[in-house]
Amino acid sequence: MLDPSVVDRYLTEDNLVFIENEFLRLGANLSLGGALTYLAEKGRKNLINSWDWGRQVQMSCYSGPAPFQPEGTEMAECWKFIGWNPIQSGDHYGNRSKILEYHAEDTELYVKCIPMHWPLDNYPGECTYEVWYRLNGRSVDVTAKINNARPDQTFYPARNQELPAVYTNGEWYKAVSYVGKEPFTGGELTELVAKDDGLGWPWIYFCPTENWSALVDDENYGLGVYNGIVNHAAIGFAGVENKGWGGPKDGQTGYIAPISTEILDHNIEFSYDYSLIVGSVDVIRQTVYGKDKAADRRHYDFSKGRDHFYYQDITDQGYPTGGCLAFDFSAGAEWKSPAVFIGKGENRALKLELAFDGEITGEVVCQLYEGIDEKHWHKLRPFAVPFALSASGERAAHRIDLSAVPDAMVGFSIRFGCEGHLKAYSLTIV
């Protein structure tokens, strides 16, 4: 826990740069890497918690090794498991990230910083973070980007990434989302965390099939988070005995993070988009319905990067891809999709642009979606569809039929049944 006087010193308005429109006022904290420490509808309370520098609304990225402890550094033992983890605000010890550049104009704000490694004492990240905040009605539309420059060029496995990490004050404790199999039809919402249910910590991992979730108060008013690229998120409340009260400097806090599993190469430039929406649950949901639903996209292009795909037991050529993904594979290795929701009766085939020589056999392992369990965690069941493809080394289109898949699914993996070499240019769910 930080000394309260330190928190007081850096949460004052003279550390913030503000933008506003007719509905919202937003404050990025220039003493904390430009992370958001203030967001409120005009005339209402600040939604954002800042008990320590791991809260706020901020970028947080993960990779190997774990533990990550460069020579001569001090590491918090309680966080050694987390590995490489630069975050936008500062570190566990209270050291703050450094702003390199910022500018604000009307309803738009840009910040660039050198983040700090959360588990280490005063060790800057080998990267920069950039964030663009844009006010749009009751929504804050955000683009965030990491520019990596790690001296360690090891190809580390994919890790779950928070896109972004969002922490609310204790008044906004109730976790709400749509978790059904018919998204964008106005179906019944689910309270994932309620006042007296004892749930919230540890975080709940679930599938928001409309790509949003919210933390709201007793009147169902609060903050929604939308990220269209995946249907996977974490949500909860730390300090379950204190649900329903608390301000920016109190320990209890709500949490939302859309989750995407990503490989972060030593030199990667990786960006993502999300929206923060302030209002009632109905306003939050209708705002999401009016946005371009990126989760409806079914085409993935590998000309410059992995487009959110990742691997098990496979190493590719690294970033940038230079036109395609190129990798060797062995029996049992997997090429995995992002956690995109595909409803029952929807598109039921994969169209792949590939180049390889000979025959590739294996199976597409679809993760059938069975809703949530009694603790509101998602339930997924694998269903395998075998395939066999042949080619003579030239780039060509191939099709894998998935019409046998019996229900809605959340992502899939291509599990190889042989060894070989593959170049992948694109994948489309058709």
C-alpha cells in the first residue's frame, strides 16, 4: 500500500490534463504516465479508483520470463510470478512512469510515456506506451499502443493481455453483462457480481458475447467497457465486504479487463481499441449496439502480424511477419484463434490462404460455449472436426468444413496431426 500522502500529492488537479464535451469530463494524469485518474459525467462523481499505481484506467502488458528480474534490481516477492509487466502508471514501490509527450485539443488527448515494471523497484520498461483518448457523446473511444524495444529477443509464449485494465471506485460494484448465445438481440442481462453474493474476488473470467461489461451502482448507473476484438473478459470486486461505498483513495475497487491472448515480440508495435461508456446499463448497452461491432468481423490478415492468433509449441519468424505467418509444426502443436464468439447456425467453415507442400492433417478443435457456471465463470467444451489438406507449394485457398459443429463456440484451434512447414496469408470464417 502506498503512503496516503503520496497518493494525495499526485491526484491533485494540477497533475491532470482535462478534456470534456457536453456529457463527460476526462482527466489523464501526467504524473502517472497519462493513465486516467478522472472520468465522470458532468455533475456526478469520479468513477476511477487510484488507491495505488496499479489501479486507474491504464495499459498493462505481459510477457516472459517469469520471474523477470534484471541484474541489480529489487523485486516484490508477492509479484514475482507475474513476469515482464510494464504498466502505464508506475510500480509497486510507488515510482511513477515518465511522460514523454502529450497534447490536448478540444475533445481529444494524446499521451506518450515510458512505463514502469510493476514488480520491480524503479525499473523503466524497455518500451513506450501511446494512448489516444477521444470523447464521443457518453463514450471515450481509445486507441492504445505499445512500441517494444527489448534487448532480450527470446520468443516468449503468448500471455493474456488486459485491453485495458479498468478500476472503479467502490460505489460501482455490481458487475453486469450479456452472456447468452444470441448477442445483439436485447436478451436478458446477468449480474455477475451482486451486493451480498460474496463474489468478486478472485476475478471472474467469462464470455461477454456482446463484447461489453459494466460496473454499476445500486441504481444501475456506472461505467461500461467495450472491446470488439474478443469475447473474453475478467471482472470482479476486491474488498467484497465493502461493496457499494468508497472513493478514489480507498482500497476496495471494481475491476474490468477485456482479455486477449497475444505474443509480444521484443520489437512489436501492437495496438488495440476500446471504449469507456458512462451512464445507465441501458445507455451503455445501446451505445455498444450503435458502434461498429468489430467482433462480427470474420477475416484475419497475417500480412503484417498475427492478427490476434497465437500458438502452442510453435515459433514463427517474429514481428513483422513480412507478408505471412511462416512456421514449422509437429504433431500436437496448435495454431489458436482469438476468443471470438460464433453463434449456432452462423458461419460454419474456415477459408484459409496457405502455401505448403504435401499433405497436412489434423483437427479443428472448436470451443463450444455452454454459458456460465454457478460462480459465473464461462464453460467451454472442446469439439474436434478432422481435416486433411493437400497442396504443391503454391499459395492457394483451402476450405475446412465446420458444419458438424453442434452449438455456439468461442474460438478454435488448428491442431496438427503431422509435421511440416506452413505459410499462412489469411483466414476467414465463412
